[in-house]
Amino acid sequence: MKRLMEAGSLLRPISWMPRPLPIRRLFFPNFPRSVKASSKFPGAGYRGPKPKRDWVAEWVSRNDDVVRSLPIYVGGFSLFVVLFNRAASGIAPVADASSSSQSRADLLTLGLAVTNVLTGLVWLSIRPKSISLVNPQGVECQKICSDLPDYVVSELLWMWESLSVVTCCRSLVIVYEGSCLLQIGVAAESNGGNTMEVDAPKLIQGLLYQGVVKSGAQSYLANLSLYPGKSELPFLPSNTQAVILQPLGDKGIAIIGGDTIRGFTTADQAWITLIAEKLDATLSRFATNLTVTMQD
């Protein structure tokens, strides 16, 4: 009996739990565990999947003139083949194409060839206009209201630095409660060679200012040369390409001039709106009875 008890103590069950497989091994058993990249050996580098290249699109972009003139070559070659086949086959010319199937086929081929030639001519005549950066013609200026607190001035300068670095902004004017608080960047040159100052009362009476403040929404003049309201912004360089008119609440406006047609993206416009709301909240606390004097 004692021996049986000793044997039972030796044969007691051992608890064992199987180790669960990682989820990656369960669902992706053949997936490689890691992608190694090493610079110890020459030629070693990224060994993972490489992005595919669109060889056709690259070739077309590099040979734009050839692709545009290709229908002309195809149409001209087709015309030559049709005329040569007509002359070599010995078929007499007829006035009525319904007299033979060969004449109808030649007529259809001639129509397709002429269509190809005309398509090539259209492709060569219509080209997308390249949009390039234009250097503003004017003088550099930095005029700030002297009665503003230092932290308001620093916020105005931060707004200018942010816009000039991130976007195509080259001119910035802030008009608030009938006064010009900031004129910075490239400005138009007056007759004496000085900076043309902003006439705030005249600007406020204009249709551009009234329309933006009344609507309370941003106005984007993507190609300023096409808008007759350009005459209301004489303080901007004459070759300013694009302008954003951003309302500052119902008390002012920010005028942002760019050096590229359609240079301000949708993200830029949304970002400028947020900056303008922050600036309006800051200026509204110091907008009572401001006596504006401009300093260089």
C-alpha cells in the first residue's frame, strides 16, 4: 500500500498550457518576420517591396512634343498608304463611292486619316500655360503701428514670417477699425521712390473691402490681373499675381499678396482663416481709440 502511494505521488499530473502563437504567425505564417537594412556591406540597403514605376507616363512627360505630333505622322502615313494602294490596285476613280466596296473603304480610311491630322494640329496648338514665380516689382517696407503693445506686434510679425515662409505670400497689409496697423513685405513704389502708403479710408469705401466684410468670408483672387478691383489695391506691387482678402471679424481685413497665379492652395486658405481668427481676437482687445502713426 505504501509503495502504491509513493508511485501515485510520482505520477501526479503536470499542468501544461500550450504557448499561443503570435497573431502574425496565425494569420500570416509565411510572412517574413523582419526586413533588414544594413550599411555595413557595399550594396546593402532596403530589401522590401519597391514601388512600381509608370514607364508610359514618364516617357510621355519626357517626349511631350513627339506625343502631340504623333497623330499627324499617323494620319499622313495613312493618307500615303491609301493613295498608294489606290494607284497600285488599278481601280479607276469614280464619282460615286457606292459603286464599289473598295471605294467605300478608301473613303472611310481617308476620313480617319484626316481626323488624325486635325487632332495632331489641335494638340500642338493647345498647350497648358506654365505658371512660374514672378518677382514683385516694388520696394521692401516694414511699417507698424507704434501704439500697439509688444506682444501684438510680435504676433503680427509671426503671422508675416509664417506666411512668407510657408506660402507664396510676398506682401501683407492689416487694416483694422479704419487704420492700417501693418504694411510689410514688397510694396508699390511711389513717384518719389518711397513706399506707397495704404490709404485706409479710401480702401474701406471700396467695393472689395465692403464685399468681404459684409460676407464675412474669405475672398481669393487667384489671378489678380483678371479682376477690375485691382485698382483698389494700388499699394501692392503692380505685378502681384494673386491676392487673398481675409476678413478680421467685422472690423478689419488682411490683404495677402502672392507671387504666383493660383499659388495659394486650399490648405493655405484654411490656415490663413484660422490665423485671422486668432489675430482678430488679439486685436479686438486693443481696438479702442487707437491713434495710428506709422513708423519705418
